[in-house]
Amino acid sequence: MLNWTIPDFGAGILILIIWEVFWKAIGLWKSAKRGDLIWFIAILLINLFGILPLFYLWRTKQLEGVLKDFQNFFKSRFQKK
């Protein structure tokens, strides 16, 4: 008799959830600050693992600044003293 088991995908799913929440929050924040109601609603309603917020940030030329801020944050946290 075959014993079918379900693999443990917990860590992978957690990483995807964190990825989604991070990019969705950045996209929502930036679109709200700029008054882009259509983009805000689209990002809020469409769940594509961060693709739509990334596209918004790239299209409005804000992605590079966000990535630099993100990089600087981690450099300051893990820099040797």
C-alpha cells in the first residue's frame, strides 16, 4: 500500500507571505502618498506575490530608491562596529 505524505512547505510559504506583505505595503504607501487611487485599489485587491507593487514602483521610477533604502537599512544593522 502506498503511503502518500504531504511535504512540509511551511518555511517556503512563510517566505512568500513576507515577500508579498513587504512589497504590497511599499506599493500601497507610495501610491497613497502620490494620490494614485487606481493603483492603490489595484494593489490592494490583486494578489500576485508582489508583482503588481513592484511594477508600480518600477513604472513610477521609485523602485531604485526603495531598494537603496532597504540596502542602507541592512548595512546599518549588520555593519561591524
